[in-house]
Amino acid sequence: MMNIVSVFVWLFSLIGITPLDPPNTDGLVDHGSVGNLVTDAGNILHVLRQSGATSFLSYAQRCPWVLQELGGRSGYTVLAPTNRAFEEIPRVIYNAMNSSAEVTEWYLRYHILLDAIPRSEMWDNRLVPTAFKPPQSVNEPVQLMRFNTYTVWNDMLTEYEKVKTASGSPITKFDLTASNGIVHIIDRVMYPIPTGSNLARYFELEPKYSSLYSALETANLTLAISTPDFKPLTLLAPNNGAFDKLSKAQQELLKNTTILQQVLTYHVMVGSYYSAAIYEDFQHPSLEGSTIYFQKGAGGVSAEGKMVVSFDTTVTNGVVHELNGVMFPRSLNHLLSKE
């Protein structure tokens, strides 16, 4: 499956969406009306400007639906990335957001909740509808945002602290109250946008995980990872390259279905553990039963010595982190000791 940005870019070329005008020129909305909405003391747009979330506001001014809804209607929550967060998005996403008002609106809609949610109501694993609906099908429901609360080690404070996240993005400022809703500030733009797939469907459609999906089918585990949305899983997903690097002895071992199940369930953690939950020496039991140990260093984050290539792909029933290797439980070491 193409990633969501590639899908967006393909969609524009297919339907002939014209690029936006440069940010400083007249574009899609009446700038006189924009000024009135933003200066309307107390609404969400005004709070965004007052809080310094001007990049989000600038993008909103290109999207009539976003502008009108946040400038007038009540009952919204906005998770607004900082200006720095927008500066740090990958270039391909930046280009996608700046090539079409429609794509910009898709990203902003995923940061808008269809309810006013204060910090006190962000309990762990709560799912809230966003204003984003996948463009692939009119039959898809709106996508949900998942709140999580993690206890993580803070090296600077030398103590544990609570971190709240929205679809994995840490929330840094809470409860900026507007006349028509609430604004919270987050430190990362949430991407890729969910496509409406659960874990099994995502691996089936994503080309870089074709080997993993084949293994899951052979091990009869596709149903096991198709849990309801309210019972999320975290999957440390070896990419195709990871399977290509397996030794002959490892490949022979995985021909045993029972051992294959053991190895694959060793890559699964019960719960949604985004990168914000992972700190130096973080450890967590796997679905297989053994503990997975994480380490953070200059080269990045590793799980049992396998590098995490990419983090935080949200699916309907959890989150995926991409690995460059296949992890084997220590209980199998004796079967590989003769390599």
C-alpha cells in the first residue's frame, strides 16, 4: 500500500487539483472575512493566534471549512502543533500540504475533535471522533483520536513524570479555553494520517510488510491482531528487509508453525505504546510472555538490538513501529546456538 502522502499526491494528479497560491497572496478565502474571524475575541482562531500557533492558523486560512467552523461553531477541540513542529515535518508531507487546499484540510481535520475535551477528560485509551474522514471511500467513518497517559523517566528531573498524548503526540499546553471550544498545544504534527485500517489490514496492504503479513497468515495470527479499537495492540513490525536478513538456521526454525507463532507474538505488546512512552531502559512484556527491552542512544531507539526505523503509524486498533530486524525470544537461543 502506498503511504498516505503518496495516496494524496496520486489523488491530486488524478483529479487535477490545482496548487495553492503562495501563502502571502490572495488564495481561497476572503481575507477580509478571515481578519474578522481571527480578531473575534475569544473564538478558537483568536486563541490559536494568542497562543502562538500561527502556522496552524496560517494553514487554516487556506481551508474555508476549517476557518468557518473554528471561527463560529461551538463544540470543537483543536490539537494545534507548535510552529516548530510544522517546520520539522518531512519534506514530502510539507509539499503535499502546500500543493492542495484539500490535502491541507485533511491534515487539519485530523487535529480537530468533534467534542470539547478538557485535560480532565483525557483518560488513558479514550477514543474521540476527529473531523477527518478518509478520502478513499465515502463509506468510511470519521477517524478516531486516541488519548494515552504514560509514566516516563525524565533524565533532567531525575524522576518519573506523567505524559499525555494525542495519537502519540505529547501535549505540552492544556485547556486554552475559547468561546466555542478548547485548544491544546502539541509538539508534533500527527502523521501519517490513519487510513481506517486495523493492524491486519494495514500489513496486508502495505508492500514493505508483505513478508510479515505472509508470516502472520501462516501462523494463523491475522484474527488475533484484529482486536476491537478499544483493545489496542502495539506491534514492532519487521520490514521485508528484516526477513531477508534471517540466517538459514533462523529461516529453518520459522518453518515450525508453533515457533513462528512464538516469534511473531514476541513482537506484540498489549496496549497502545507510542514513541512518547519509550525511554532509556524501557521494558514491557510481549504477548508471547517474554519481556522486550528498549534502549535509546545516539543512533536511535532499538528493541532487543533491532533498530526502530520509523515510529507511530496509527491504525484503528493500535500503533505500529517499524523494525529493521526480527526479534527472537531468549527461550529459543538454545535452538540457534550452533549457528
